[in-house]
Amino acid sequence: MQDLLTIMRRLRAPDGCPWDQEQTHDSLRPYLLEEAAEAADAAGSGDPAALSDELGDVLLQVAFHSVIAEEAGTFDYAAVERGIVEKLVRRHPHVFGEVSVQDSVDVMRNWQEIKAQERGGWPRRAEDRVPAGLGALAREAKTQKLAGIPKVAAPQGRAAVAQVVAAAPDTPAGVADVLAAVVTWARSVGVDPELALRDRSLGTLRALPDQGPDA
């Protein structure tokens, strides 16, 4: 990691790379989202080499933001690493402390309680608990969970989707209603709708013939 940070500092130096010198936390946001999405695709590809490569690109984003912050005097990579290490220890008292758990449900319950304590017990607004950068299907799934929209059995879920499709107008609102119903159905059968559609799209793209530069 120190080698990567050293390279980033060199690229950001006055005699470094003009493009890298111009970047800010805000300008790098699209790249952070893109690299995370590509890593997610690689994780589902079954190709370890591709996953290793894409995780390197994600790590580059961590280093890039850390060096920018280091220059501004706001934080540095050591603070990033220290923060996540302390958080993992703090939120796993069943491993690093004396708390006993029965299963992963207990683990997640403790995790949420500890997270709330870290914020002084004040609940965050719902809109702050769902990252705006998530894909629309993933965002809808988290929104439904926060809103307490119940899962339904698979047959009823499919029937509900059909009913919404039949009643939906040919408008953005109608399409949104259908997509929301599909997300509810996906949740009921334990399918992540964002990943399911990403995997399908990726499969379709890989099946398309290669095209030349003039296509």
C-alpha cells in the first residue's frame, strides 16, 4: 500500500501528471462508482484474475482520495485504515469481546445497535441510510426494507407483478410501479434484483459480436 501511496503522491506532485493533479474528491465520484461496479461484476464472473485486477482499481480510488485529503490536511490513509480496523473490532464484540451470539441474526442486530450508539443514539434520516449512488433496483430494495414493505410468497409475488403490469400506464411512473413490484417479488425469493439484472446484462454483452473502431 505504501508503494501505491508513493506513486499517487508522485502523480499529484507539481511535476507529475496534469490529469491527476486536477482531480478532487468530487471529480472522482464517477470513477469510484464505476470501479466498484466493475469489481462487483468481476466477483460474479468466476475469474480470479479479473477480480484481482478490479480490486486493484478500487484500491487505487482509496489511495487517490487519501492523498488528496492528505494534501488538504483533513485525513490520510493511516486514518482510513485505523478507522476501519477500530470499527471492525468495535462491531464484533462476539469475537473481540465477551458478547455471546447464537447466529448471524444476532450479529446483525448487535451491529445495528452498535452503529446507532456510535452516532449518539440519534437515528439518521431514511434518505441518508440509502446511498444515492446505488443502482436504482438496489436503492428500491433497501427503501422497501426501511419502509417495512413485507415480502410475499413467490406465487403471490408473481401475481402482484402481473396485476401491476396490467394496470400501469405507459409513463415513467407506471414503469416505476412495475419495477418496484418486481423488486418486492425478488426480495420474496431471496434474489438481489440489482445483481440479477447486472449479471443478465453482462451475459448479453459478452454474447454480442466484437465490433471494429468504426462501428
